[in-house]
Amino acid sequence: MPKIPIAEWVQSLVEWMSDHLSVLFDAISLIIATVVDFIAWLFLLPHPIIFILILGVIAYWAGRIPLALFSMIGFLLIYNLDYWTQTMDSLALVITSGLVSILLGVPIGILTAYNRTASRIIIPILDFMQTMPAFVYLLPAVTFFSLGVVPGVIASVIFSIPPTIRLTQLGIKQVPEELVEASNAFGSTAFQKLFKVQLPLAMPTLMAGVNQTIMLSLSMVVIASMIGAQGIGAEVYRAVTQLQIGKGFEAGLVVVILAIVLDRLSQNIFKTKKR
Amino acid sequence: MAILEIKDVIKLFGPNQEQGVALLKQGYTKQQLAKEKQITVGVNRVNLDIQQGEIFVIMGLSGSGKSTLVRMFNRLIEPTSGQILVHGKDLMKMNKEQLRHVRRKTISMVFQKFALFPHRSVIENVEYGLEIQKVDKKTRREKALQSLELVGLKGWGDKKPDELSGGMQQRVGLARALANDPEVLLMDEAFSALDPLIRRDMQDELLELQLRMKKTIIFITHDLDEALRIGDRIALMREGSVVQVGTPEEILMQPANRFVERFVEDVDLSKVLTASHVMRRPETITLDRGPRTALQLMRERGISNLFVIDRSKHLLGVITAEDASNAYKHHQSLQDILITDGPKVTPERLIGELFEITSSAKVPLAVVDSDNRLLGVIVRGALLGALAGDIDFKEVTDHA
């Protein structure tokens, strides 16, 4: 029995796309690179101490004093360990892929909540995206977007967008039927119903999805460094390849601090707004 | 004038609905359709005319199709066939835009589980209907405050719905529906989720509001007492069909079939029957007659009291046989022995409220109209008889 030539098919599809859609990929590449660079530039603009103070204020406003203290001490440690620039680069990558995930994921989630056919097509694709080993995306990403931070963002988005889509869908479907009915009964248009009733009520669930997405894209920083994305991931990768145990631990610790601060901040900022 | 006309409306669930409609019109029953064609009949050929300004109650047990029916009045549920005319215009032929207009301006709805938006404050909930019509902020806030005051929730606007009790939440639901100033209010089991006492208060308040507003109210309920209390007319539904439409009295006194009869069997008559149902023709005399004539009259009729009226039947008072006999001996006139502070009631009073009055009074209860004209008399025996079911309802309704 002859082997089904899946590998050949994918190969030629990727080559065809790279040949014919290069204008599109160049445009996407330009936009993403600009956004990442801008965010990184913005974060590196103030002195680290000032950045830490601002972070402290935001963390305090978002909730509690312990969070503010932890954020400030954590980032001071990062500054002390001399990983500041790399951390800011990684932060820019995470925030960019988070933004892209929200911008794409929320509308797709809304679509799947409204349309059963769309849901039936999209949900299996999400399963596919999440379970396919992330390394596999890296190659086509490099083919389309060359080396650097852009394919890193793309790979992060593919890997981390599913929770935003799924939980947006769930959030909207969870809105009690009688509230949707009430909104209809008063003569809302579809947009009014979505923006005045469904989305506000879906917000807690949706934000849980966004939080998950941010965490997942942070977990991609090390993998992204393998294709040339600068940042703390690159430090981890270098330490691992050079068997520098101590340095590897330091860089890993920075990733942990970043993860905890991002997680608690993204959870709390929404809760504060709700109050 | 009919504000809402429902013509031959059918709602089916399941496959082959077109065929189902045809079969139903050929006389297939609900059971046959379910068994042979797997079609569920939600609403079966309903015809109703709802008049401007009335409280029209649609009553039935759960699963009788009443909620489905009422949701077709604003097309939250699409009828399978039939016509729904609002001010003579067919709702079924309207496009989305026109339908929205009807929902915004003409028909508002109050829901069983309140359906308040939990992320909005009370006042923002009340404003919702105006907000989506893009009424400017100042105007809609004003109207919302008025509406909130109307339902007795002045000063509660900044609370969140979950900070309010059930009764208060439903007032917010009512205020939200009223803020649009609709002509028709659809109230879907609006008070069913409330405690009995609160429910009773809400019914009273709704009736009071209605006196001022004169809206057309379509009220869904499974509670017969509620239906009898607030309905001007009642439609009884069973298995998707309307079994009987009539005033509360007609439903009680002339049940259309066994089903209605069974339904009304357990009704507490003291809360339904009124003075007009149990009163009898009064024996009367005019004031210019003497005590002797009065005595003679009482002896003839075998009674011990006479009502005294003037020429246009206005009630002046009552005299007793004992007083009349004394007056005869002492050469007094009827005027001298007239009891003017005897009890009197209007014909609408429920008989449940009459027991106390009759038991504390020495003379029979007079029933008078608003001009104090004597309509009838109520004796204790008749009151008890009525509660025991010993009353010819048909005859009574003919009189009333």
C-alpha cells in the first residue's frame, strides 16, 4: 500500500503560499514588527526604577498591596540580575501576541457562539492548533516571516488563541436565555444586544480566556527564541545549550516572575473595573 | 376597538410543519399529530380579539401553550401559520425594522423571572428600552425616574438589581416596560415567582396603576384566583387551544365544558361572588305611609323589616316591625322610627367581606348603587347559601 504523501502536500502548500502570498505576509510582518518594537521601546523609555514604580501603582490600583509589593520586588530582582532589556523584549512579544489574540479571538468566539456551522468548523481546528506540537509551527512561520520576533509572535498566537475563542463562545452562550429574550423584546438590534447585554455579561468568562491566552503565549517565549526572537527566552535557551545551570535558573526565575505578575494583573484589572 | 387580533394562529414544533398545519385544519387532533407525524402542537388555531384598555388574562396550566402564545404577540416566537394584527397591521408581514419599531413603541414585556440585566443599575435597567432607541441621556433619565416613581421605587435607581427583593425586582421589570410608554403590556407570569402576600400587593398595585394608565394588559397566569382578581376577560387554554373566553363571571357561572368546570370547582367563592350575586328583591315602602300600612305589609310578606325609599328609589332608611308597632300605639310617623344608619354596600363588594357587616348589624344589609338607589337586600341565610353552592348562578347572572 503506497504511503499517503501528506508531507509532500503540506510542503507544496507552504511553498505555494510563500510564493504567492508574500505581499500579504510582508504586510503582516511589518505591522507586527512595528507593534512589538513600539511596545518594547515604550517599556525601555523610562528608567527601570520609574517603570517599577509605575508597575507598583498599577498593581495597587488593580487590587491589593501584596500584589504591588510582589510586582515591585520581582521586577527589582530582574533589574538586579541584569535581564531588564531581555525582559522588556519578552514582555513586548507577550503583549503583542495577547493583543492579536484578543483582536482575532473575540470576534471568532462571537461568531462561533452565534453560528453553529462556524462553531463546528472552528472548534476542531482549535483542538488541532492546541495539540499539534508548537515546534511544528515554527518552520512554516519562518518560511513566511523569516527569522526574528515576528514568527515568534505568530507561533505564540496560534498556540495561545484557543482559550480566548473558546471562553468568549462559552461566555456568550452562558448569558441566560431570558436576558437575551428581554433584550429582543425591547427591540434591540443584533449589535445592541451583543454590546449592551451579551458581551458585558460574558466579560468575566471572556477575561478568564484572555488570562489563559497571556499565560500560554508567555510559555512560548523560550520556543520563540529558537527562531531568533530576542528576550528572556533567548537567555534560557542559550544557558541550556551551553549547560550553564546557574544562569539557566536565573533566566527561568525571571520567566516565573513575569508569569506571576502578568497572571495576577490580568485577573485583577478586570475585577477592579467591575467593582 | 381591538388593538390586537389573533387569527387562527398555530405553532408547531418538529418536522413537516406545513403538512401539520394542513392536517390540523382538516381536524387532526394534537394526539394524532404527535403519534403519526411526530409533530408537537404548541398552539392550536387560536383566535382572540384583545380590546384597547382591557386586562386580558390568558390562563392555563403549565404546558398549555400560554407562554408560547404570548411570545408570538411580539414574534419572540415565530408562529407557524396565522395572522397577528396590531392596530390592524399584520405583524407577520413586517420586516425586522418594522418589528423592532413595534417592540420599542407598542408592545413591552414583563417576565416571570424578572430578566433584569445584572450588570446594570436599576435606573439603567429601566432606561434600557429608551437607550436602544437612542433617546438622549437627559430625556431618558427623566422618563426612567418617572417610571420608577410610578411603581413606588423612587430613590432606588442606583442599586443593582440583586440588592432588591423579588417584589421590588419585578417592580423594576414593570418600570422598565412602562418607560417606553407602550400601548400593550405583555406580562408573562409576572407575579408567579413572588410570595403569595407580595403577589397580592402587586395585583392590587397593577389594578391601581391600570386605573391611571389605561394600558392594554395581556396577563399570563396559571393561578385562577389571580385571573379572577385582575382579569376583565379571561381566556382559558388547554393543550394549546383556547377553551373558553369570557368575563370572570361567565367562566365561573357558565363553564364551557368539563375541563373549565373542573378548573373552577375549587375556587373560593367568597372571593369571587359579589353582593349582586346574593341580593334579593327588597320590600319597600315610601315615607308618606303610616305605621299601620307598614305593619300590614310586613305581616303579608312574613318579614320583620322594610326599607324606606323615596319616589326615585333612593334609600332613606329601614324600619323594624317592633318599632312600627310601637309607633302605631303612640301615633308616631314612619319618620320618627326611621333607622338611617343601617349598613349598606355597593353591588361589587365581595361576599367574603359581607359576613362581618351582617353579623354585627341588627337590620338587613342594603345594596345600593353609587347614587344611593336601593338595588337589593342581603340576608345572612342567602350569604351562607351562596357559599354552600346553593345558588342558581344562571339566574343571578341574568339579573346582574
